[in-house]
Amino acid sequence: MTNDMTQDILYTIKNPRVTFRQRLKDMAKIAENSVELVRYTEKSREYFENGAMMDMFEGKTPYRTRYCVPDYELFLRQGSKFLMLEPPKDIWDAVGNLLCLYHNIPADGGLPVYIGCLDELLEPFVREEAEAEKAIRFLLTHVDRTISNAFCHANLGPRDSKAGRIILKLTAEMQRPCPNMTLLYREDTPDDYLRAALDTAMTAAKPSFANDALYRKDMGNYAVVSCYNVLPIGGCGLTLVRLNMHKLPELAESPEDLLDRVIPDAVTAVCDAIDSRCEFIVDDCSYYENTFLYDEGLIKKDRDHMIGMFGFVGLAECVNGVLGLHRPEERFGKGKEADAFGEKIMRRLREEIDKRPCRYGKYGLHAQVGVMEDSGGTPGGRIPIGEEPELPFQIMNFIRMHQDCDAGCGELFPFEETVKRNPQYLADIMKGAFRSGARYLSFYGSDSDLVRVTGYLVKKSDIEKFRNNEATLNEATVNGSEVHRNLHLLDRKVRGEAKE
Amino acid sequence: MRKTAGTAPVNKIISFSAVDGFGNRTAIFLQGCNQNCLYCHNPETIHPCRACGACVEACPAGAIQMAEEAGERYVAYDISKCCNCDTCIRTCGNSASPKIRNMTAEEVMEEILPYFPFIDGITTSGGECTLHLDFLTELYGLVKKEGKTAYADTNGQVPLWNKEDFLRVTDKTMIDLKAGTEKDHRKLTGMGLHNPVENIKRMAELGKLYEIRTVVVPGVVDNRRTVELGSSLIAACPEVRYKLIKFRHFGVREEYLNIPEPSDQEMEELGDLARKNGVREIVIT
């Protein structure tokens, strides 16, 4: 966005590639960014200026949290005084009540990034399956057409359920990017249910899979929201400030200097910025007191439910840069020394974050996937596209670099057609990865129209429309079209070798 | 590469494979085959290298060298320099490959162990892996010790039913049925039909048969006869799959490129035939 507000407004109101709702949202962002009232520290300003830190275009005057994760279960149990809703008696009431709340979520973008653990919320209301399918189709269609944002995320519980099966079936059938979807996988998730979910993933690029045991240990009763952010249910991700690790080699004189001086310094800069933004949201704007969600107990204002998200990208470039690695076999992802140094950086980062007292709630470490303006940093601690080693080594590397990412991380793998006939193949990989400590995995069929762009879904056909100056319903297409050009996403290594 | 005692010639190891048996498997391809099928899709796995050196000159990456040890000349292959362009394979006039590593079971095990958290087990293939039964028995034993399964992908020419040590460590076999009559089988593979049929029967009885597979090649053999025979052999075992594989031009020798690929309809008809004859699970690929 340019500094000339008139230009920005004219561009926004004339832009042929956005819908009316997207236009309204862009106009609100211009208004918000016309004043800057957050009080940043000197250290934060230094890091914004040297490019090693970024505010994710979250807005210069944040009057709401980035992510809001209401306790939908409580909401269905008690109804809502403010929304004048009784607790639901049947599945249509339940769906209706949920939709009312979705349109009243006070978070960035004005739309929910989390719409609940749908199968668990709706299973108690499933009586007759055909009726339930009709109601769930109504819900999913409404969400897709009105929320229209692939950052909107539904969860599925670890247990097999009628509602879960219906959602998987409809998801495969509808082939829409919204809502994004994650199944919270546990060791006792039945194989048969897992295979049904993997079947759906191969045709619709969702659900993804979260390691329930690991995240529950870190976050308690949690939800996967937006791309794959992990937050406590009844909580908020107040803000996300990102460390651009690919810029750190410019600040470090040696590998030791990076670990001993630059990382502690950078952690101060990022945590300061998180605190400053939280201060504005929580104290200056009285975010909690100004929403009925807080009054009705659907979100909580306490240490365990307020998360300041510490994001990072570009670990690979940081390692290669600081160690001066050029030959393919010695670079991050393949070289032993490089990978060991990468792990050391991550450990150091977490150690410094844990040392620092948090002014609002607590800090969560999040492997960020990138935004459309990015070109220099690989998402989180992933291996750059084109440099991936064989799949088992890529998975082990992913596990190793993201051990401390309690607020979410993800890795994604496109698979060939042949894999569709053998869902147990993916089940074996997934279970092995989770037992080895992986937090989150996404799979998709390399030939499907729905593709995963860093963490959310877009339709290849929508990207084409966007490039041809046509509007598409999914807001994420706007991000996706540029992200995938800059990050070469369609060049990802396709897995599942065919053999005669 | 020079062959030493206790080793087998490894042509290739694929860490994760979705098409070599149940779930995710590490596939290990051994060099050398006792059949010579007209349409072979990887003819470079048929013969051992005869050290003629033609590929040494052709290699653009300098990954292949002539070497000599104990008076024996052989082609040495350096996997770290290889760019996988397969020029050597195209150059070879002997249906062989210089990209062979002679490895002991322990060496193979060391290389594949990092894949074990993610796989159901391993599958050995070829070439014809049962030409190296002692090696397989040792490797499978090591694999079983780690709690994983061992499958053999075979053309069935080596009698397996009397190889007790081997069978003790083998979970499943996957056996080719290339033709339905003795005449067709000899024409196509150069070998008889008896052993594959006997192996299929015996392995099915032992519960050690995962699937049989038939490559459907129009005009060369009577495909209906093949499927009729195959179905009759496995109809009584509902857990055994029948895999019908479309003949494809990818990888075959130039002189067989004029054989037509079968149509989808032809494949479906053969699938229906197998189903009618009592086969429960049919995979067409």
C-alpha cells in the first residue's frame, strides 16, 4: 500500500479483483493504518527498520485481536443473552446458532478463523443421518459462501462419529477451499476413520492432521485455527509479530555471535513489539470489555488464554547464510552440520523467549508460512522448495526444527495419483511421523484443483481468474496468487514413485 | 561393481513406495532376472554387468570408472557423483546397469533403518529377487527383528514352497502370472508356467500371498486365458488381490513400442471376468 491515502482509496474502490466485502475490509484497513498509536520500544523500532522483524500488516492501530477462538461448546450449552439465542434443541437450531456467532467474531478481518470442532459440536444433535447431512451441508455452504476465507478453520475430533463421516464426505464432494480443516489425531483414532480422512485429503487437500497428544500437552484444550496456528479454546491469539530469520546473517558476525548476541537481542525486539501491541489492544481499546464474548465467558482474559504469537520464517536461509554454505549436500536440509546448527538456533530462540516475562498472557512460538510480499524466507523452519531431501529425511528435519513450536507449525506434501489407491501408505507415514514427534502434516493430490499454498487452500482455477482481473469469492486467492509465484509452491517435490 | 561373498547386487532402493504391497514400503530392487519378458519395463535389471566398459565413456558425470581388483576387471560406480541421467543404461548393450552396489544384508539394513518409523515393511523386487534367497533370508530376518514386515515381489520361477528358512521370515509374496497357457508363457518369458502356478497355489495355502499380478498385453498372449487361470488360483482366498496392470510403453525396449496399450474398456472387461470367477479385490492400474 502506498503512503498516499487518496491513491489507496481510489485503488481499493476501483479494484476489479475483489468482492464488495473484500473492498469494505480493505477500506477499513486504510482507515486503521492512517493513524499509528502503538507505543513501540527503541529496540522494536530498530528491528522493524532493519527488516528482521515484521508486523504482518496486522494493522497499525489494532483494535481487535488477530485471532479469536471462542468456546463454541459452552456457547451451544448456554445459548447467548446478547444474541438472544436459546440453547439449541435440534441440529437446525445448532447450525443456526453457530452461524449467528460466526458473524459476530471480533477478530482481524471481521471473520472467524475458527468455527469449532464441528463433529463434536454437532454429533449430539445427529438423529436421522439424511437430515443431519442436509443441515451440515447447509452450514458448510453458508460458511464457504459468506465467510469465504481459507483462513477460516474447522476442526474434527479424534473419535469416529456420524457427524465426522458426513463432514468428510461433503468435503470431498464440495471441493471448496473454505473452511480449512484439521483432524486432531490420537493413537486411538480408529484406522478406518483415519483412512476415510486421508481419502478425503487426497481429493480435497483437507483435512490436515494435528498431533493431538503433543499439542494438548502444550496448550491444554486447544484448537487449530487459520493456517495451522494452535491456540487455547476460549482464548485469543492477540497479535503475531514475526522474526525474519533470513535477515539475521546481516546482523551476525559469526555463528557464535548469532547465538549469543543476535538472537537474545531479536527476541527482545519481537517480544517488546508483541507487548506493545497487546497493551494497545487490551488496555487502550478495552478489547475484552467491549465484546459480549467476554461477558458470556466464551473468551477468557487470563494468562493461559492470551497468547502473543512469536512467528518466524527463514531458518534455512539463516543457517546457510551464517555458515556460508553453498554446495547442495552441505546446505540446510541435507548437511549434518547445517541441521545441527539449525536445531541449536531454535533451542536458543525458545530458551530466550521462555526467560522473558510476558506482560499479557504468554508467548507462543509459531512457524509462520509467509505472506505474499515475501521472497527471501522459506516458511518457518522448513527446507526450501527444490532442496528437499528424500521424504523420510525431510520429515525428520521438520520434526527436529519445530519441537518448540507450541503455537503451531506445519509441513505439506503433494502426492501422486497412485497414492490414492493406497491410503494406508499415507497412514503409515503420518503415524510414523507423529510417533517421532511431528506436530502437524498436510497432504494433497498433486493433480487436484485445490492446492495448499503454504498453509491455506486455494483453487488453481481461482488463481487463474484472479490473474485475469476477475473477482473470486475466496479472499485467500489474493494472497495465494502472489505467494505461490514468489515461493515456487507448485514446484514442490511430488511423492509416491510409480513403478512398473 | 565387484561381487563379494554374502552380498547381493542392489540396483536401487526407493525409501517410500505406495505401489509395492500393503501400506508404505521401502522397495529394494536386486539385479538379475531368470526370465526375459518381451515387454520388460526395466530391461536394465535383467543381466549382471559383463564389464565391457561402454558406459564408462558415455557417462557425463564421471561417476563410472573401470577398476581392477585381484586380477578381475569390473565397472566401479560412484553414487555420490551420479546425476541419474541414465545415459549408462541407454548405452548398455547387455540389458544391465553399472549402477549396482553389491551390499550385504547388514549394509542394506543400515541404509534403510531411518525409514522404519514410517513404513509397514520392505519389499524386495528386481530383477528377480529370489535368485538371492540366502541374502533375502538374512535381510528379512533383520527386518522382522525390528518389527516390520517383509514381502517378496517375484516372477515365481524359483520354487519357494520348499524353502523353509526363507518362508519363516517372509510375510507375503506377490507373484506374477504372465500368461495363462504354457505356450504363451514360454513365448513371452522364455520360461514355463509350472513354477509360478505352483508357487501361487502353495503361497496362498500358507496365507503368504498378498496379490497376483498380470500385465495385460494385447495381441501377444491370450489375456482372458491368463485372467481365467489367475482367478481360479485365488478365488478361494478372499484376502488375495488380483492386480491387472496395463502394458505401457514407458521403459520398454524400442522394438516393442509397436505393441498397443490396452484400452480402459479391455481392462474393465478383464476385471469383470476375474470378479465373475470369484475374486474379491481387483486392482486395475
